[in-house]
Amino acid sequence: MKGTGAQLGSFVVRPEIAKRVHFQSLNLVEPINMGRKFHVIFCRNVMMYFDTATQRSVVEKLAACLEPGGYLFVGHSETLGGIEHGLEYVCPAIYRNPCTTSRSTLPPDTISPTRFSPFGSF
């Protein structure tokens, strides 16, 4: 639902969706122990401030927190090129944790260049 008046530009998320979303600030240099795995992780416009070794370490930690078939979103000015990470490239700024089991929690075409574009719909 879109906000109006003083709330113009804001959105309200339905409670059944909001209870499934987890927001948390993390020190990405420290060990990450979330106690669970996630379908999607957004880590946007952060890694560009780290050197290559730290970027590799952060991506490794975030990938370990992804469900098989889960997605990592990075900033559009960021790339994981030049870093060995084991994630599959989907399209600019989107990487996917390969399915290591016979069953993925998200279908492979959940996010694809034809279904997602940083520039809006095709």
C-alpha cells in the first residue's frame, strides 16, 4: 500500500510478508552466524570499499548463509569478477548459490535477465 500526505513515497508491507523478512546490521569482517540460511541476501554498495581479500572473505561468508538456489544481490557499481566465490552469475549485480541438493528451494528461473532488470521491465 502506498503512503499519502506525510507518508508519500513510503510503503506498508503486509504483516504476513513482513514477518518473513529479517533486517540486521552486521560487521561483515567478523564471523557471520545467523543460525539459519536465507533465500535472498542484499549486500548493496558495501564491498566496493573493501580490498580484494576482504571482498573474497565477505562473499564467502554471505554465500555460506544462502540456501541452495538462493540469491545474492550486490550494488550495480560492484562486481564479483576477479574473486573466486562459487556463485553463479545471473545478471549484473545478481548471483545465485548453485543447487547442491536434488531439490532447490527456489526455481532456477525465479530471477533471470528476462524477469528482472535493474532498469525496469522490458
